[in-house]
Amino acid sequence: MPHSLPPESQQRLRAQLQDWATELGFAQLQVSDIELGEHEAYLQKWLDAGYHGSMHYMTRHGHKRSRPAELVPDTCRVISLRMDYLSEDTRPLEILAAPEKAYISRYALGRDYHKLMRKRLSQLAQRLQDSAGRGQYRAFVDSAPVLERAIAERGGMGWIAKNTMLINERAGSWFFLGEIYTDLPLAADPPQQSKHCGSCTACLDICPTNAFVGPYQLDARRCISYLTIEHRGSIDPELRPLLGNRIFGCDDCQLVCPWNKFARSTTEDDFQPRHQLQDRDLIELFGWDEATFLARTEGSAIRRIGHECWLRNIAVALGNAPTTAAVIDALRSRVDSPSALVREHVAWALQRHGSSQPPGASGALRWRDT
């Protein structure tokens, strides 16, 4: 059963929580109740439309995603934490405009945020438990069926915008979220009452693949982040030219958002770019063998896609790059890849450059259903 706390204890704990969160590197802390009925209905409508694509995990767990007390019994409050991740001087627009360069979503340039944030959240939960002397706590960072943006909006951290990102009016959207589920009835912060996107449609208009079917509605099957990270099969040939040089994720809808003029640079050393991945040539990255890929992506969110999808994504980007002898040579070096998936995308890229495979190559063109 949820524990009771007198008002003075709630106020004391809340003040301590804020201090501890700041000490642990979090930029903001909000407390929400668990009333997510509106978001549950939206999620079901989204799933019914098939917009989740091959992310079948979104259909599992029943209502646990939208009913926190079913995921962790007796939960009555969720503590949401924000951690900013954008590094200074990564020049995203400049890299996007250079087709020979590899664009990697800015959240993935540094250390994998899951491990770092989960450790900090666990430390915060332990301090809360020690101070309160009672209660249960579970920390999550993309590690369970949690509607983190809905919960954060419910706690007043910001609003879910037209691009489906959470936007904070003082910090934009370049941040990670983490949660602590608890049965302590802390005073909940007032929910975000309104959305402040106004008539702006910059995020909807800029999307390279037209993944937004309307404001606040994303068809993940056309989203570049989904195609390059979550999707493991063949990328739809009609969408490949639209990916440009984006090989891991996409930031376009954040880059054009006016609210991101308020975004704050991260102070976390672990979120600084590793191995110069903010500015690397496609040809160079395409040359990484699996051992090199694993070594260079150790501790990185990039590793989760694996070497095969890494090569698939770069093959598409090379197909979209200017035609040069170096690009064609790089693609031809992979026509005999042991992976049929890689061979398929390499063959497509070579066709884009008007080049055939060298005699004897076994990399036949094979279209596969997405």
C-alpha cells in the first residue's frame, strides 16, 4: 500500500530531492501523478494505425505503459528527471550540408546515456529511501514500458509538441528523460496546461521523409530515426534517397524548432563526442570492419544497431553522395559482403552512381519487404 507523509515531510523531501538532483547533474526534477488516460487513448490509436512499424515491443505489456501502478504495484507518483545532452560546436547544419560526411544524431555522439542516467537515478532513489526511511523506488531510462514524455508533461516539465518531442520553454528539447516510480505520495506538480507551438509547422515541413501525418502524429515507418536505428531489415528503396547522409538517427525537427534557441549545452563530459564522430567521412566509416566498429562504439548507443545495419545505413548515404571514384571504390569493396542486407544496399548505391558491380561479384540486387 502507498505510504502516507505529513505535509512538512513532503516539503522537506521535495527540497532535498531538488538539491540531490542538481548535485547528480540533472537539470530539472518534476513530480507527477499517474493519471494518463488521455495518453493511453492516443497510444492505442497510434498502434491501431500501425505507425509503430516493426517495434513490436510497443504492443506488449498490456496497459502497463500507460498505467504505472500496473508496471510497479502501489506506484502513486513518478519523479521525472531531465538531463541536457547537446554539446557545443558539433556544427549539425554544416555536416548535414556536406554529403560526403556522416551525420549522427547528436544524442549518440558521446557515451550511452542509458547507463549514466540509470546510475544517477539509482543514487537519487537510494538517497530518497534513506531520508524517508520507507517506500519503494524503481528507476527507468528506456528500460521498461514507460510513457516518459506523457509523464513529464503531466508533471509540468514541458509539452509534447507537434514533432512528438517534449519541449521545455526554458530548455528546448535537446535532453534525455529518466523516471523514478515510487509509492510515496509526494506533492505532485501541476500538469502542463497548454502547448506553445502556436501556428508554427517548421518541424513538420522540414522532415525529409514526410513522416508526420499531421501535427502530433508521427508515422515511425517513415521516420529516419526508426529506419536507421530500430528497423533491422531492408530500407524502402523509395525512402533511401531521402535519408541523405544521415546514418544514425535524425535531428532535423529539433534543429528548426524555434524553442531550441533556449537549449542549454551539456556540462557532462561523458556526452562529449567520441572518436570525432561529429565530423567523419562516410568512406572512412564504411571501411570499419566489425572489430573496429565494436571497439569505436564501445559504451555508445550506436553499438545497438550492430555492424550489419551500420554498413547498410552508410551504403545508402554513399548512394546519396556525389559520384566520385573514391565513393564507387568504397562501395565495390563491399559487394561481396557476407550479409545479403549489405549487398542489397550496396548494389542500389552503385546503381545510383551509374556503376555496375565488378565482374565476378556475387552481390546480387535483392529487394526485401520492409
